[in-house]
Amino acid sequence: MDQFKGRTAFVTGGASGIGLGLCRAFGRRGMNVAIADVEAAACAQAVETLRSEGVAVIGVTCDVSDRESLGAAAATAFSALGNVHILCNNAGVSRRVRSKHRRVGLGLGHRRQPQGLVHGLQIFLPHMKRMARKATSSTRLR
């Protein structure tokens, strides 16, 4: 039995680059995928692309630097896909944004990264710990 099949991955920054690659790899292993990204259009395009490849995927727009935004995205994923087994806190690592007048470098990524990592852990770890306790208690000999 494949240990990934039917499980769920939540990937922040999942609409492009490494994040999209992670989503695709999880989907190919039979996982459900929740793509979370700050860019709504890119998120929608990534969902469409992965669905065309046969991946069970949802997309949620969120800003990982805003705990409430990430919390709402997590709640959407839990509601749509059930338990989240893998969290990839990928958003903001080396983000580049093109503005009208100039290219903005790493500032956006550095601003989001520490907060996003902390928020992701605060939101998902309690869920994952409860899930692990339930799995452990249901397999104990009585």
C-alpha cells in the first residue's frame, strides 16, 4: 500500500516554482492537494493545470503573513479534504514581484517568511498532533 495515496498535503506558495512542483509530485502519488497562494490568478491557474493532470486539488488564496488569512485557508482545506498529513511551509522563500515601474526583489519574501513559518506551525501542528493521538489510541491493544 502506498503511504501517500488518499492523504492530504497543504502547500503554501504552491501556485508556482518549487511549490507547484511539490503539489504535482504529491498529486502523482495519489494525494489530495491544497494549494495556498497569495496570488489568486496564479492559484486558480495551478488548480486548473493540476486537475487536467488528474490531481484532486483545491486552491485557496491567502497571505501567510496574516495568521487569520492562513487560518481561514486551513479551515477550507480541512472542510474540503479532511485531515492534512503534510504541510509544506514554502511561501515567501525567494519571491520576486514585478511592479509597474521596477522589479522588487527579496524584500517581500523576507517579510513574509518568518511570520508565515510560525503561523503555519501554530495552525497545523495542533491538528497534526490530535490526528496522531487518535491514530495511536485506535491501534492500541485493549
